[in-house]
Amino acid sequence: MRVNRIISFIHEYLFPARCAICQTVLLDIDEAVFGLCADCASLFAIPTQKRCALCGRFLASEQTYCAECRNEKTPHSFDRVICLYPYTGRYRQLLTAYKFGEKVAVGNFLAQKIIEASALFPEPLAKPFLVPVPPRQGKIKGCGWDQVEYLAHSLERERRYGAAAVPPVKRCLKRLLSQTQKHLNSRQRKANLAGRILCTAAAPQQAILFDDVYTTGSTMESCAAALKKGGADQVYGICLFHTELKENT
């Protein structure tokens, strides 16, 4: 992260940025790296609330699984997902600032949360690889960037500059031409991605998929299925945010 800090410090010295949450001017080098002031960054400790043992959403009861996972008739290809934050309130504000508000530095902060979350799985992972969910075709060319790919670059920089505990990143998935998932319902999302996620290289035996938002789980499911078809034994997932279910108990 040392190079990140130097670049961010120079940039923020010449073009002072503001905290993505409270809009305070960021003058401290660590704050500039993450796009958040220290006070606001402290608001985003990973919650310890009980989560569904499969999809990772927060639970409001003592059940092991949420209602959606209990009622799911088709087994998932992924072994377990951890979702870090609900997509509401200040959490939604954070992702909006990163994804739509051009507060790209927030991606460095979110990458740190992925690193923290990779240690939360109860099963011991001997040699996991971090696998980014691939963008839809044409997105980077059309938009100039992809929020998940930026997280992958940030994670790679962390590992390159001394953070040996960070699992290596492996880009082995490709998404064929498909619609954006944003305005589709659960059934349409599954159909939209059916057969359109491919594993283009040998999959790691232990893979940790990561994405920004878990909505119906269709993207995570399609990616996990492709990885297992490509040779993965275990596929876990980390999603930074999850949308609320009508019933999540």
C-alpha cells in the first residue's frame, strides 16, 4: 500500500478530495488513500450480526438459513457466501460514492474489507485464490472502468507490496454477451446468465469469488458453477453489500 499512499498523497495535495460520507477535506495521507476520514471509516467495521450460513445475508432470528435459502429447491454451486453490509443507509451511501460518484479511492478501503472478510470463513482455507466476478462484455470499454476489477487491482497491489496474507488474485472467468442484471427479476437474472459465464483457465481448487452487491445470488451462482466445472473443489464468495429481502428470517 506504500505506493498507493504516495500517489494518493500527491494527488490529494494538488487536488484536495473530500470524505465520501461527511465531505470533510482529506489532508491525512491514510484518509486520502481510502477516500474516507478516520471518523467515517470507523463506522464501517464489519458487523458481527448472525448471517445465513449459505448466502451470507443477515438474519433476524436464530435460524441457520434465511427463508430464501430454506425454500431453495436447487442446490447452490457455491459452498458459502459472506455479505458484509446491508445495502441501506450509510452503507448504500458508501457504495454509491464509489460506484457512481467517482470516489474511486473508496475502492482501496473496500479492498481492505475483502481481505478482512477472507479470514471469516469457519472452514480453514489452505491455499485460496481471490477470483473477481467478471464484468459484462463492453462495460470497461463503454464506462472506462469496472468497480470489481478496480478492487482486484487494489488487492494485487496489497499483495505485491508486502501483504503476504492477501490471497493471490486469479482472473479465470469470462462473461459472454448478456444484458445488465439491474432491472431483471430473479427468474430473468438466472436466464440471462445461463451458460454465459465461462471458466477460461484452470480454476483454483479453493476459490473466493468477490463482487460488490448480492441481490438474488444468480451472478454468484453462475460464477461458482463455472469454477466447479473448471476444476474447483470449493467455491466461497464475498459480497460487500446485499439487498434486503422481504423476509430474511
